[in-house]
Amino acid sequence: QSVLTQPPSVSAAPGQKVTISCSGTASNIGNSDVSWYQQLPGAAPKLLIYGNNKRPSGIPDRFSGSKSGTSATLGITGLQAGDEAVYSCGAWDNSLSAGVFGGGTKLTVL
Amino acid sequence: EVQVLESGGGLVQPGGSLRLSCAASGFTFSTSPMTWVRQAPGEGLQWVSSITGGGDATYYIESVKGRFTISRDNSKNTLFLQMTGLGAEDTAIYYCAKGGIGRPGGLDYWGQGTLVTVSS
């Protein structure tokens, strides 16, 4: 069982918007920068969002991140077939002195 | 161009040892924290260990403490993960990543991973 909680799956039609939640506690999300990772089938993870809401160079602005209290959210607009992937959130946990990930959310573009 | 490339994975018997390496290039290795993340078959990502740029501080997930040791050779731009007392639960793809989770930049570059299989 993962320290950070994500829904196992989400789905939406092409062109639509989807949000993926990541719930934690004061010891992790509440006191850490949150990052999001995209893992396409058969590929290594790729950084999508860092510092809660910042996009690395090359990541389209269809992807956005936010954080409030002990929860974080990844938003994806204008869904494309190529966005089908597993999305995972990550943070540092001060109580554990360890990194933690969510269990991952599989996005299906209908 | 930033690159990180893992090596050293393979099949090992329960109780055995393995040393993973991660060769880095394209950035100032000695000032960058580095991290190992693993992914068991069909499972999600699991943070394993991190080390500061100077190697003065290391962190481990509870389940590997006392068995795994992270280290780095800044003169050779290489990160290591020495694994001992391996069990079936350690079977996974091990990824090397630049950065530290929870740090401002996140884990911004990942290798393709190296597969570790623990089986008799």
C-alpha cells in the first residue's frame, strides 16, 4: 500500500479534461514539493511536473499541477491518445526520512 | 544532453548480492543529488535510496536498510547501489534518476532501468 493515495484509473474522451488526485499527510505533501511522473507503456518514467506546479522544458501547457494542504492534483486538458499512460505523484516524507510515491493512476483515453 | 545509464542487473539467487552502476553525463554530477527508484513487475514506482551531491548524506527505504548501500564516485560521474541479502521482493526494474524526490527540481532525468531478478 502506497503512502500517497491516487485513484487506480481515470478515463475521458479525446479533447476532454481529466484530473488526477494525490492525497497525503502533513509529513509528506504538506511539507514537501510534489512532482508528477508520466510512464508510457514499456518506457521509463518521465518528469511531468515539479515544484508542485512547474513544467520542465518541453512539457506542453496542457499539463498542470497544483497543491493545497495535504493534497495535490494533476490536470490534463485537450486529451490525446498519446497521453495514455500511468501517472504517479511523488514527495518527500519528513517522518519516514524517505521518498514516497503514489500507487499510480492509469489514464485511458476513450 | 543529460544522460544516465544503468548497468549491473541480472539474475541472482536468494541471499545473493549485486552491484548496480549508473553512469551520468551532461550535467555537473558532483553537485546533483541522485536517486534509485524501483518498479516490481506490474507494480508502481517505489523510491529506494537517495544520496546528496557530495555523498555526505544517504537515505533508504526501511525495507532495504542494512542490506543496500548507495554511493557515488564523483571523479567518475558514477552512482552505485550495492545490494546484499537479496530476496524475491527485491525483483524489479531499478531506475537511476538525477535529483531528489521532494527537492525543488524533482527527479528530472531517468535512465532506462536495469532488471534485477532474484530467483533460484
